[in-house]
Amino acid sequence: MTSERQPDWAGILRFDQERGLEGCRHDAGAAGRRGDARVQAQYLQEAAQLEMLPRLWEFGVQLTEDEYKDAVRVRSWMTHEQAIARHRALCRYPSPANWSPKPDIRYFWSQDGRLMYVSTGRDDGRFVANHGILTPEWAERLRRDIPQLAHLVTLYEKNQKAGRRHEGVWPPFGTPLVGVSVPEPLRLWRERIEGELRRRAAEQAEAHDADGGAAATRQSLPAFSRCPADDSKEFE
């Protein structure tokens, strides 16, 4: 029997990420052609924000399924924040306090750059957190993987049992996306995952060279991504 081939998570991520960026630029161009400068500026800002996301496929190594899901969560958080900002900027009427385009979903960043989302929209009353049903086993893994949000996981376990959804949970756990400045948790997440992929890419290059393949140098690996607007941090 042959082993099952793993999906090309990096390629899937690239397709989705570049499609989203292309969509923002298209919408900005359409707004410009009809002379709507305000809408055009909003979509251009969203395109610049999407460019903050690292191009993980450029490291030349396969992503794990968990790494792919992590990157998808981060992009989902960003588009969620963009929808809120777009509504506030372009809607004729003031938004209600704490308005959200998806009230069943909340996103939470830990201070060390790890993201958790929780959805309470299932008909059976169970919550979904980071792509997993909030069972005792999954909750334990979340507490282990994101220790700074362990108390939040426990709170959601209690809410799930009591049918209280998001009650008692609100920022300061949330992290807003403001303009084109990179939020600190996003910077830390980006730095961590890029560092891991650079390490694997270097190991892959060394193994290839040891096997007699074409020489590959560390200089051929992509540098840490850097958003042009992120002038406050330099990646080594």
C-alpha cells in the first residue's frame, strides 16, 4: 500500500491569499473608475493590510496542516476586522456598540502572538475553537498550546455547558486592526512561523547538498517578510 499524499497546503494558502488581495485591488479600481474616492481608499487600505500577511509558500518547504490552519485563522481574523472597519467607515448610520459581521465568532490574540477563535453558531450548542469541537480533550490541547489564553478556554467550557455563548467574554482579549500598522501579536506570530520555516528550509538545503545535489545557500532563502508600513520593527 502506498502512503496517502498530503495536500499542498502552501499552494492552497497561496491561492486563497493572493485571490483575496486581488479582490481588494479590483474593488479599489472599480471604486476609482466610478469616482468614489472614499470607497477606493478603504479598499486600498485593506489591500495594504493583507500584504502584512507573510508569503509562507516562498520558503520552499511544505506546510503542515496545523500551520496552514493557523495561517487561515490569522487571515480570517484580518478580514473580520476589515469588515468591521468598512462598515463603520462607509455605512450611513452609526454601528451599534460591539457590532460584528459574524456575531457568533470571536477572535483572541495572546500577548505572545497566538490566535484563538471561538464560534458558538452550531445548532447542537457545541462550540468550535481553532477548527475543533470544544471537547474536554480539545480544550486541554488549547490550554497547552496557548497557555496565556487557558483561562479563556475554561470560561468557554463553562459557557458551553450553561448555554451562555459569549457571555462574560469581550476585549481586552481582542486585538483591533488599525490602519496599516502591524499589531504586535501579528508581528510575533509572523516572526515565529517564518523562523520555523526558515529553519526547515535550511535543513532541507543542507540535506540536499549532502546527498550530492546542487549546492543551495542560505542566501537563497527568503528574508523575513516586512510590510513597507512596518517601520518600527526589523527582522533579522
